[in-house]
Amino acid sequence: MYKLLQDLTIIEASSFVASPTAGLYCAQMGAEVIRVDQIGGGLDYDRYMRTDKGRSLSWENLNRAKKSVALDLRSDEGRELLVELAAKTGQLITNFPEKSFLSHAAIEAKRADMITARIMGWHDGRQAMDFTVNAASGYPLMTGPEEWDADSAPPVNQLLPAWDFITGAYTAFALLAALRHRDATGEGGEVRVPLGDVAIGTVANSGAMAEMLYRGSDRERLGNAIWGAFGRDFVSRDGTRFMVAALTDKQWRALLTAFDLQQAIANLEARLKVSFAKGDQERFVHRHELFALLQTRIGAADWAEWERRLTEAGATFERYRTMHEAANDPQLVTDNPLFGPSTDNPSGFAYPSPGSFANMPAQDRGTPEPAPYLGANSEEVLGEVLGLPNTAIGRLIDTGIVGTSDKETL
């Protein structure tokens, strides 16, 4: 864990993916992130898949390096404690509804320069989640085999909740931007980040929206081909499937060298009266001829030969792996400095865990910190942040307003 944000304390009141991700990224950069949950766990505490100890692996990994406070958020006193914690620290990450006890106005009434980063569904207040905004984006209806009929083929959802993770990253960025503005002006405020806007805005930023409006129609399905450039999956003689890509002339030349296709490509260029060395367009337009040529060549040798030659040529490629294979891959995980040992997980399961994705050689990334047990830091935080005496904290625990560590409860 880096120490770039070591003087920053953030209260996080959230669930599921996007909001915990924002807090996770801040924690990995050194911020003290205090996640506040309902006693017994919030909506995402028991998310599948759980270990034999009943611990959610999703919750465990999205809440690494954080502290945990458990409150009875169904009670007025528990809700007031959360508002007080947010106001005392001055910065909050949440996906609680704006029209709730955790509204920005309620916290701002206690602290004028309060910064709230709030993740929403849609900008107009409608509920949303990753898989529903993805349905609205258009991508699932551009995904699938090329031969599928455009009018009757079903959508293909992506497995990765990418909009959630992008929203989490953008929220962390927006929070830090708001904090920088406060440092310069003294002004607080609420930053709202709608999941749906992140999705449709990313479609626009990628150029895809302008493309659809310009062409006046939808893009065709491409199977595993790369839109607008050269790339696809191929199968070697021994049945190994791998992906190759060439978005630059250097990458294109490397592929021709690796597969020894210079003369065959020159002959194809002469027949089609084009030059594939001049950019993406011709390589994409004539992709079917190129794909057939490469597959014939690739099918004549085993994967080990192609891996060696592609590496020597400096080509851009990768073998397809199952996720279980990826989790056990030395290059991806075991020998990757991103990962470190994590043996103190609430689940009791020890496995490699990632630190910050950013790699700063001048600083020690450190060993990834585990997620806390639910409520493990309740007494510490209420004492240090709110200044409550032990007697007051004890009363709150005895009356069920505050929860302590659930280490022994599952």
C-alpha cells in the first residue's frame, strides 16, 4: 500500500461493486478508508461465492485495506452516528440514495465544506446496475458470432461488470478533484456520478456514438475480430487457441515475420490492389482474406513453435486461458510484483492478492492488506474520530447501536 494519501480519512457507506471499488482504490493509495455497514452486514455482505466459513470472497476483496464500523442503521441513533462520522472527517463515498438520511444536505448542515462523492443509477434518479445499463449501451447487440442474423439474434452480455469498475475508478478521481478544489477555495459540495452516464458517456468518448449517428445504422457483429483493426483468435495444429493483434505498422510487420507471410501478403496485396502496410483500414476491410491466410499458416504448426516465433518477432499476442489457469499462471500472478501474500483474510483462505495497480518503483508497494472483520474497528473509530469516551461506546454496544468484530460469529 502506497502512502500518497496517508493524511486523508474517508468514510465509505456503500454496497456491491462501484462504491466499494472507489474506496478500495483510495485505500491502496494510503487513505484511511472507514467502511460503515449495518450490523450483521449490508446488502453485499453475503454475496456469492462464499467459503465454507460463510465469508463472501467478493466482499473480502473489494474491502481490502479498509477499516470497518458496524452500526444499526435502522435506528435514528445509528444513522446519526454515520452522519457525524462523515461530517467529522469531511469526505464521504456512498451509493446511498440522495433522498435518505445520508443526503448531502444533512451532512453539510454539520460541516459547510463537506465533500460527498455519490454513485447513482441514472442521472434522473432511476435505479440501475451494471448489467442493466450495459443492456442500454448497445454493446450486447454487437457481440456474438459474425454469422448471426442481425434481426433475430439474442444479445450477449459481458461477464465482467465493467461499468461498475469504471464508475468506481471515476468516483475516486472525482473525489480527489473535489478535495483539491476545496483545498484551493475552501468550498465543499456533492459530486454525483451516475452509473448510466459513465456507460453512455464512455460510448460517446470511444467515438462509437458518433459512428452510429454518422453511418445511420448499427455496427455488424464481428465475432472475435477487433473492430476497425486487425486481430482475431486463431488455432494452432495442436488445438491451442490464441489471440493476435496488429494496430500499428510495427505490430503488423512483427506478425508477418513471425508467420513468415511476407511473400503471401505481397501476393494478396497485388491481387486486391491495396497496401496493408499503410494502416488499419485495408487490413480491416479485407480481414476475411487475411484471417483465412493466417489460419492456414497457423494450423500447420504447434503452439510452442508459434509462441517462440511471435515472442522473437516482438508481436502482440496471448494464449487463451481459463480463469482458473490465469489464477495459477506464474507470469500473470505468482511472479507478478502486483501480487503479494494474503494470509489474514476473514475467510481463512490464503491466496495471492493485488495491491495498487499503479507501479511506482521509487516507493514500496508493500504487502496487500486484508479486509477487516465486520465491525472490527467500531470502538477505535468512534473513540478516535468522534472522541466518544469508552463509557459512551460501551453503552452503544450494549444497546445494539454499535456492533463489534464478527470474527467468531460465522
